[in-house]
Amino acid sequence: MDETGFQPMVLPDRRPRSVTWVVVLIWVQVVANAFGGWLLLYLAKEDEDHGREVSDLVYVLGYASFLAAALLAVCAVLLTGRRLAWPRYTVIVVEWLLITAWFMTLLSAEGGGAGIPPVIPAIVAIQLSKRDLASWYDDSPYRR
């Protein structure tokens, strides 16, 4: 304890167990986003081939899904191997963007129900926002 009354805490060397589960969920999401982006673009192309008009939003969301899958894959590798803070922040932002894109698809006429609700992105964003994971990745002691 120093003269200000603060007692520094020793950082755990072992990765928290919740990190493993979050990274597994991110990889599931990478596969789902890549497949969802491909499916969205494929169905849009099929609609165009049959003479139906397709909104540009469908193409934007399809390509954004591929971009999100690639970005999440890179961040998942970095979250597993290193204690860097920026991949955690990046994943949180991407997760909220995916949730927003899901709502945009749900509200658009071409959405068709928008598929599965964004449960996995919500779980990952909430888990990565918790204090214990934040302090582990930011390399700072956990404070209550």
C-alpha cells in the first residue's frame, strides 16, 4: 500500500475463462457472417435475374457482412494470442454495427425477416465490455 492508500493489484497471468468463450463465439460469428453475406448477395442476384428490383442497401449489407467477418477473424486471432486493447474495442464497435445492420434489414422491405436475431453479437459485446475482461486486455488492475 502506498501513501495515498491505494493497494496495487497483481494482474493475473492466466487468461480469464470467459475470453475463450468469447473468442469461440466470435469464430461462430465469422462463419455466420461470411455465409450470410454470401447468401444475401446470391439471393439479390437471383432476384435481379428474375426481373425484380433490388435495393442498393442489400448489396451494401452483403459486402459489409464480408468485411465484418474478415475484421472479426483478425481480431479473434489477436484477442487469443495477445493482451492488446484495440482488438477488444474494435470487436465491440463491429458487434454494435452488426446489431444496427440487423435492425436496418428488419425494417427494410427486402429484409424478409432479417434472419436470426443478433443474440451472439449482443453476448460478445456485453462480455467484452465487462470490467474483468477490460482490465485484463487493458493491462490494468481490476478496480471495483
